[in-house]
Amino acid sequence: MARLRPDRPFIHPDCQITGSSFGAYVEIGAGSRITHSVWGDYSYCDRTCDIANAEIGKFANIASYTRIGATDHPMEKASLHHFLYRSADYWDDEQDDADWFAHRASRLAKIGHDTWIGHAAIIKPEVTIGHGAVIASGAVVTKDVPPYMIVGGVTASPIRRRFPETVATRLLALAWWEWDNLRLRAALPDFRALSVEAFLEKYE
């Protein structure tokens, strides 16, 4: 029997899940923390990921120790410290700063369909990773990444296109990630065997 199911995520031990929702066939690796995030179908993360305030597309491949939506401290204030906004942890008569947490939650990171986020990459809030893009291991991504672009480094910059722009445009138009499970299963031999150009010629 298949390990992943359409009706519930496969969540490994020692995860912390808060205010998040999951599509079909989703897997969350051991020890990961997922906060206020929405996951599309077939996406997964490996162990010990920290993902907050994010929209994860379908078929996202997220390697271990990745951080998405890494939260910021209030750099414009006199102090950066938690006591400014996690104030109830320090004083019995004080509340946490709800406005600060609402501001954080509004700054969504968006991960496109069929993306690959490499080991220990960091993606900052309000960054969009285009469909089919690849983020190299250890990259720190502070700006939007176009579809089917490979980026790496600190801070991340383009390395090369995954496919020629004409092929990428055709893949975006095909949008195979919207196919249902039965159609994906029927096309599986072609996903495995055909070049991307041959695949497009068959399914466009």
C-alpha cells in the first residue's frame, strides 16, 4: 500500500504544527516546525525544517534544515530583543505585541510548483520562488526567483536557467502539476523516460 495518502499528511515524529493546512500526499519530515503555512498537493519537506508564514505550491521538494519565511527582529527600534514583542514571557502584567505578530504573519514567502529547495537554504519573507526553480544548498534568498531559474550563494544570485526560456514557457502553459492523480499515474512512464522536449511534444 502506498505510504502517502490523499486525505491526510504524513507527519513524522517530533514535529510542531501550528495554524497550517495540507493538501493531498504531503509529507513533513521529523523534527520540523511548520507555522501558519499552506501546503499544496504532493509537496514535502525533509527533517528539521522551519517554515513559517508560507504558501507552498504543489510538488515542492524541500531538503532538510531549510528555513522558509525566516522571521525578522524590529531593527528600527531601540532594541531587537524578544522582550519588545514576547513581553508576557517577562512580565506578568504585560501582553505580547499582537500588532508585531500580525505584521510578521502578513509577510508571506511563496514557493512555486515543482520547485527544489536545497539543504539548509534560507528564504526570506515576501520572496516568491517561481515554478520549477531550484535553490542551491546553503543559499540565502532575499529576492524573487523567476520560474525555472537555478540560484545559489549568499545572497543568492542566478547560476543558470534550468531549461531554455522557450521550454520553460511551454512547461508553464502545460501546468502538469494541475493533473489529477490518475493522469499523473498514466503519464509516469513518460515522466521517467522522455526528455522534457519529447514530453512537451506528447502532452501539449
